[in-house]
Amino acid sequence: MQNFEKILTKKSTTVFLLLLIMSVGFYVRFDNLSYWYQHKDNFFFASYSLPATINIDSYYYLDIAGDLLHGDMQKFDDQRCFPAGSVRQSSAPLLSVLLAGLSFLLDFPLEWVAVILPPFLGILLVIPTYFLGYTLAINTKMPWGRKRTISPVEAKIAGFCAAFFAVLSPVYIERSSLGWCDTDILNVTFLTSCILFALRSYTGQAKNEQVRFLALFGLAFLLFVWWWDQAVGPVMVLSGGVLLLLLLMTFYENRRRFLSYLPVLAVILFGMIIWKGEFLVTIHHSILNTLKYVMGAESNSVFPPLAEFVLEQVGISFQAVAIRVGGSIFNYTISIIGLVFLALISWKKSIFLLPLIALSILSFEVSRLNIFVAPLCGLGLGFVAVALFKSGYLPDRGKLVFLAFFILFFSWFPIVEAQKYNFILPALDPSLYEAMGDLAEDTPEDSVIWSSWGHGHPLVFYSKRKTISDGVFHPSSLLYISFFPLATDNFRLSANWIQFYTVNGQNGLAKIFKVLTGATDDWGQGGPRLQELLGAGVEVSKNILKEKYQKTPAEIEELLAFLFPVDCPPVYLFLDYKLVGEKWYFLGKWDLANRSGPPPYTMLPVYSFEQSGKDMITGRGKTGNFMVNLNNGEGRFNTTPLSFIDINYELGGKLHERVYPWRKKGHVLYLVQNDEKKVQFGVLADHQTASSVLLKLFFEKKFDQEYILPVKSQLPLYLICKVVGEKYF
């Protein structure tokens, strides 16, 4: 035992064990590369030369990285949130700078850098978690044992265990594995580092040590602000909360030390004012908006809370959190016990964990925040390990055996759970990225691509065309604007709506609402009235404006030119299987006057199916299985009986249709199989959703040659159409 303690006190041993832990963490994040190459069609495109990233947000940072590489970084971005555009931040996101720099130095395509980089950055959590575990444990007095104070060796054990279990947290492995490239890969590391440096400043004995760690806190804080560029408000709250805890405790215990902090604080504040001065003025708005977004509390809005439509904003159960964070309910529960015990015997140190604890509580409502629980889980298990290690129930020779067993036992669950993430597919089929790239060749340079908000980032990156919404700009109102022309059953209204917004944007909506209702933000009345005019067309709208709104001939001329503009850039619909599976109908059919969703409807995506004999089709949907008899149109979804009025299915390149005219009401089934791409997709819908423009275009191939024309398709993966609205000359 003495030899073990002697070995563990060496710095070389510490470095070796940290590298070993990081190696294990790297392996479980990188081992799915073999699966990628076994299923190339699911992960690569451009003749298998380029990989698709797992998540969509990667392409936001890749787009800016591309601009940096080409020396084309503009202050104003006219390709996002069109037609208004957006003002870029004064400094490029740190992740984009890193991607561009590595791509330039290594001469690798940006996509490859984005795929390979996350495991290297994800394992960096090991370092601050180890030192945080060590600092929390060192000199803490246990309520048992012959030597009650935790020794440096025992504190190292706590730190190593904490780092090991934190880096093995399944949800953190998922968010920092091969191909998952966004700010999550370092968000936890930066916050943990801020907590570590604040705690070390608090526990430091010498003045130089205290000030030095406060300066390191400032550096970590500024890097955190630069890194999490889309959430500066939350960074200020979290890191500021850590700093506030340090200052309050220091002010209460040692006023002289508090005064020594002031020069460093002044430097940090000065740096923030120079760098983010404009943002600091409105920081309270940013924080409130972020909180509303996270909690789904959008009061006084005509539209539904956005959190309902963003998967990572959805709340999950205790069991789900426990498995995602700890690998099992048992692991998670034991870690909580360890944290509670640590707080009871060392509350002054533990109080610095409050920001992480607050995020862990909030993570039950917002699943994305589960990653911030990883270091807490590691710390809890690490402290349990050292508490049992230090107990008087184990002989010295048995302590090492126990420690080995503890590590193997508690690491088994998260590793097994994390292996499930090896088979996660990219958010979009790689062929869609290839199609987006083709848009750069097939469409005019000033074109606008109308699609789902979730497609905005890769569309901008690959097509270099303008988009309406994306992962940054997607308030509920904009989702309604995007999805309404897809949910309506009127091709003329769809095309005219798209044209009107493309030319006039949000300001145009406010202007026409003012004309039609007297208020610029009256969606309840203004939305339906605008839709009435756009759906009626030029000639009928002329009469409506005259008779219903009592407009003069001159006013009518001006309004018609505004409603049906001549100068509209080319607009293309980019429709795909992913969009069809979203809640486009619910949002597009939102009742503006009553602030409620549409009447109950059926719109269930189908991901696989097969024909059994000549008369039976069976398949699997998102929420269950279905079967249908082609002879009589009778079937069921799970245990629910269904009657069909129309079945369209494409097998072997041939389109088949079965109609059951004796039924006036019923469901519609669309199924498409692409033999070349080996993909199947379909929709089980009711009559009202089947009448929508989207489903008519995507499955029935019913185009209105006057308003929406097909350009290119590879169904059921994607369909590209050109939109032509009416124009008033």
C-alpha cells in the first residue's frame, strides 16, 4: 500500500493516468469510425470523399470557417434570415476559427476536420474535472476512519475517478463523438474550468496563488464567451454566478483578500466592455429571451411556444436522465448520494458547484443540458470511491482490489449505454447535402431556398444561396411563415405567400397588417386577411380592396403592386423526407385568431414497408406498425382500425394507386421506394393533410404549372421545385 501511495504521489504517474483516462475517453468516441466505413452510403457523399456530420449545427460553424478560409468574412450576412439578413458578431466564433485553422494547416476539407475534431476536444473535460475532484476532496474531514482527513493521495483517487466517470457519461460521449461538431464539445469543460479556478482562488493560501487563479478564471471566462457564441447571456449568468459566489464568500471571510481581487476584476470587466460592450447594454434581454426559449414561456404571443418543436428543448424523465448521464439509474443515484455527502461535510467548497447543480435540475426540462451533469456525476462517484476507500472496513491489501472493482463496475454501465450511440446516423441523408451543393450550379446566384428551418445551415454552406430561417433564426412566427405555404391546399396562395414574404419580409407583414387591421402586429386578424387576398389573386383582390376595405383606385394600385411584386428573386422549394416528418402541418395550420392548433389530424411518417403477396402491405411508422389490405382498403395502425380512400405506392420504379370510391371519408397512404438509394419513406395521412401542397407535391407529383414547377427530384429523399407567384404589372 505504501508503494502504491509513493507511486501515486509522482507527477509522472498523474500525467500517465490522466493520459490513460483520456485515451479511454477518446476510444469510446472514435470507435464508431469502423461502422461509418461499413455503411458508407449513410455517412458519405461526393463519391464517398466527404463525410456528413451527425448534427446540423455543425454547418453554421463550417460556413463561417469557409468564409475565413476564403477571406470573405463580411459583417453583414444577407444569406440568413432573408430578406432582412443579419449582422454578424464582431469576432468569428472560436469553433469556426479552430476549424478554419486546422483545415488550413492540415490541408483537410472542412467537413473532415468537423468530423474528427470533437473526440479530441471532448476528452479535455478530464483535466478540469480531475483537479476539481482533487481540490474538493483534499483536506476534507471524513466522519470515520483512523485518519479522518483526506490525504493528497486519496484526493488524487477522488480526482481520477471523477475525471474517468465524467468523460464516460453517455450523453457527453454522444455530444463529443465522431461527427458531432458544435459548441457542446467544450461548453462543459469551460464551465468546469471556471468553477475550478474560482475554487482554487478561494482555497489558495498565498496572495499570489489567489490572484493567479482569479486571473485564470478570467481567461477561462473570456474563452467561454468566445466559444459559446450563441449563448453569451447564459455564459454570463453561469460564469458570473461562480464569480459572485467567490466574491461573496471572500468578502464575508477576508476583506483584504477581496480588495486584492479588484484589479483583476477591473481588467476582466474592461476586456468585456471593449469586446462585448454593445451586448452588455442589452444583456438582460438576452438572458430573459434565452430563459423563455428554454422554458417555452412565450407569453403574449399568437404562436405556440418554440420549445415544443425543438427536440433538445423537450423535458425528460428522471429515469431517462439517469441513464443518459450515468449509464444506469443505480450509477446516477449513487453519484447523487456522493454529492450530498460531500456537501454535508464540506459545504463551503461544494457551494461552488451550484451552477452545475442548477443546470442539472433544469436538465429535466431541457434535455440538451444533460451534458452539464456529467462532471457532477463523476464527482459524486469519485467521492463515493474515496469514502469507501478510506473507510475502516477494508484492509490495506483489499483497498486496491476494491478500487479496481469499483472502477470496472461503475464504468460498465455507461460504456454499454454509450455503445448505442455508435449507430447514430447523420441528421440528414448525405445525398441531401450533395443536392444542396448542386443548387449552387442549378440556380441563379440571387436565388432564395425555401425549406425547413432545420435545413438552413447546410443550405447556406453548400448552396451559397439565401434562406428564410435556420438553427439561429427560427422564432415560432417564422416557422409559421415557412410552413403555412406547405400546409395550405391552395397552390396559388402558397406561391403568392412565398413571393410576398421573400420580397417584403417581416416589415412587409407589419405594413400590410397596418393597412388591413390598423395594427402592425395583429396576426389574429391580419394573417387571415392577407391570406384571403393572396389566395384570391390579382383580379379578385382588386375588388376585395375596393369593396371590403374601401380603398381608392390609387391605393389599390399601390397595394396590388405591394402584394404581388414584380421584382422577386428566384425562389425554390427544397422539400425532403426530414421536413415531411416534422410538425409542418400543425404549425402551418395554426389558428391565428384562436391561438390554437388545427383540429385533430393524422400525419404519421413511414420508414419501412413491404408488400406481402399481391394484396397486403405491412410497414413500420415512427410510433408503431401498420398493415393494409389492398383489396378492400381496410387496415390498422398498431391496434387502431383504419379505412383508406386512396393508397399510392411506388415499388420497383412503378407507381401504383388503389382508390376506394365507396368511402367518402378515410385515410390516405403514400409509400415510395428508391431502389438505387435503398431507401423507403411514406406517410399515413387523413384527407385534410393529404390535400396539402406539400404532400401533393412530394407524393402525388401534382404540380401546378402556373405556380409551382418541378426542377429536380430523387424521391423519397428530396424534391426541388421553382415557385412563381402572380405579379401585378
